[in-house]
Amino acid sequence: MVKKKEHWVVTGTAEGLLDKMEKEEQLMEDEKYIICEAMEKYGGSFVKALGKALRAADPNNTRRIKKAFPDYWEQYLKMGKTMVKK
């Protein structure tokens, strides 16, 4: 979207925007699975509980958790990717 003179102009097609949103949501779901596994395996009591909450979260609440705990998101994503490689 581009803002021009107090009006929003949508660039691209609605179909293209939906495809992008679906891809981003799928990527977040893939990351979510990896992060949940790592949190539940390696985290302390709080992080394990956060992993369980993340596993139960819908896409909106997943985004909220990611925004509230970006440091944990990145840390356990890295750990989870290491687990997957083994």
C-alpha cells in the first residue's frame, strides 16, 4: 500500500495480496511448530508454558506471542532449527 494525499492506494492485485498473506501465515505456522518443540524440550517452566500456549494459539494469538516475546521467538527458532537438522 502506498499513501498518497490522504488516500491509500493498493498496489498489486487482491489475489496476489492473499497469496502473500497465505504464504506468510504458512511460514509462521512452520516456525511455530519448530519453536513449540524447542520451547517444550529446552525451556524453563515459563518458556515451556509459553510453548504450550503457542501450540494452542490461533494465527492472531501466534502473532501476539511473537510480538510480545521476540527474543524467545528468535532464540527457540534457532534451537528448533538445530533440532531439525539432527
